[in-house]
Amino acid sequence: MARTDAEIIGRDDVNDLDAILAMTNSEIDEAVHVVQDNADAIFTWDYERSRPALVKLYEKAKTSQWNGETDLPWDTEVDPARDVAASPMTPTVAGIDALGLDLSGTALASWTDAEWMAWAVQRQNWTLSQFMHGEQGALICTAKIVETVPWIDAKYYAATQVMDEARHVEVFAKYLDTKLEGHYPINQHLKMLLDDIINDSRWDMTYLGMQVMVEGLALAAFGMAHQTTQDPLLKQLLRYVMSDEARHVAFGVLSLKEFYAELTEAELLDRQEFAFEAAVRMRDRFLQQEVWERMGVPVKDAIRVFKQDDPELKNQDPFQQLLFSKIVPNCKKLGLLDANDGWLRKRFDTLGVTQFEDWVDTGEEYELLDEVAKDRATA
Ligand SMILES: [Fe+2]
Ligand SMILES: [Fe+2]
């Protein structure tokens, strides 16, 4: 029997705005954050290289290392206001008017283009800050996978990912600290998700939470940020990070495909519930509460203006939905959409993201990219 939504995510109604907004990070002043990882370190005495797909990925990872310090143009002069001013994603008063949004009775009614621009600068900083915190989550998760996964080929590959993630944290931190004005604390929804992933004792749950859900979303989010940023340094930084992330998601899908084929329906249900929880936490953070707070606008006013509280429209934001475009096909490939009479498919329906199920999954996508690269090399 599946657990109830209240048991899985701590509230009865997935879309309960008051409950979502009540979750805030009350520990922003703490210097360290301690999480129990509840796991056994596993030695294996079977050194045979029996998983060719992982062997291939490991070889690829070894030759794809880059140096965040020397391979990026850090001498680029970055002007965040100029960057957002040139971005098609930055709202203007005229643009908001054209959308017919009702700002009456809110602080937004008196905003000029300058305030929208300041907001867009904050949103960019907040987004990159959450990327950075998520990258540290990935660093810790992959170090844990090195210890807990029982297969030698997976331990080897995961070790390369630890290095990749260290580099990702390093470059986002450097960009935020030297090119922008510092960073935002971790968003509570993201923090709860990372804590739950690290807390789980089962090795495959680290993969499912991190490689499939968090990194699946990151791959789509980095792609979007890469397309919209006008800053050449950030563009290149994101391109480098994305080339690693595609491999990481492929690692998750390849490993779990093998493991999940052996699980019972009851065991799969646990995984489906976890995937649903992760999807809800990631969606909840899109409200970007902290950005509105910093701009002095009550979050609920902003949510009303942008109709994020409208049950008909709330899950139809194309930008938000696209972020799930990697996760849903990957869950399908792993058998998680269909197990237990399609339990997860029905839950994803409530989030409005099931339409992505037949998009290319990252295992396949990675193979395709690899083929294209080989063709280029031999052409
Ligand atoms: Fe990463
Ligand atoms: Fe990653």
C-alpha cells in the first residue's frame, strides 16, 4: 500500500501554498550542517570488469576532465545588470502590461523597469546560488556512492564524479564570490530534499535522488541558463558543467536500470514514492520565495499576480515544466512510471509533467551524443 501524500511530503494537499511557504530555512546562520548518512561502507572482492557500459563511461570521464581555474576566461568583466538587461527572460513594465497581469493592490504596481531589472539580477544570483548548493549535495552524494555501491565499475566511475562535482562547486562559488555580490543561503525545499537523499541507507536511493532527480533537473536548468545568459564567462562555465552532467545522469540511469529490473513491486513502490517526493520539493522551490523577500514584496502578492495559485494554470508554466523534461523519460526508462498500476504516472499528472514521458531519455541521449562526437572525430 502506498503511503499518503501527508506521509510522503508532510502535507495532504500537494498544492497547499500556505504549507509550502511556511517551510523556510531557519538555520541560515549556521556554519556547518550535519546530516546522518546511515550507510555501511561496502568492500567488494570482485574486481572483474563485468559492466562494459560503466567501463566505457569511466574511460570517457578520465579523458573529459577540465580545470576550472585555467580553462575558463576568469578575466571577463561581468556586469550582472547589463547581462539581465540583454536577456529575453527579464520582465519590463510594458511586457507585464501586455500579459494583462493585475498588479493592483501590490507593491509591484509601482515598479518601473529598474525594479524589474533589479529583481532579475537577484533572481539570477539566487538561481546560481541554488545550483552551487545542489552541486555540494552532488559532491557528498557521489562520495557516499563510492562507499556504498557494491560494484567495482560503479565505484571507479563514481570516484571520477566526485572530482567533477568538486570542480562544479568550485566554479559556481568563484563566479558568485568574485563576479557577483556573494550568494543566497540554500532554499529550504532543496535542503530538505538533499537531507532526505543523504539520510537514506539504501545505495540506490542516493542515485535515484541525486543522479536521476536532482541532476536530471539540473541538466535541463543549466541548458536553459546557458541559452539565456549573455555573459560569455557564465555561458562557457555552464557548457563545461553540462558536459559533465550528461555523463552523471547517464551513470544513474545505467546503474539503476540493472538494479531495478530485479526489484519487486513493493520495493519499486518505495522508489516511486521517493521520486514523487523529490519532484514536489524541486517544484516547490521554483516559487523563489527568498528573491521576493529580498525585494520587499510579500511572496503571496507575487504569487497572486503571476497566477501561481490558480489551480488551472499553476502547473502549466512552460518554463517550469520543461525542467522535468529529462526526469520523466528517465523515470519511465527505469520502470518507475508504470510499476504498481502507474502510481507515479498518476502523481506526475498532478504536477502536469507526464507529457514528457516519450522524450529521449538520458541513457539514449548520451549514446547519441557520443556517436556524434565520434563521427566528428573521424570525419
Ligand atoms: Fe555537478
Ligand atoms: Fe553532476
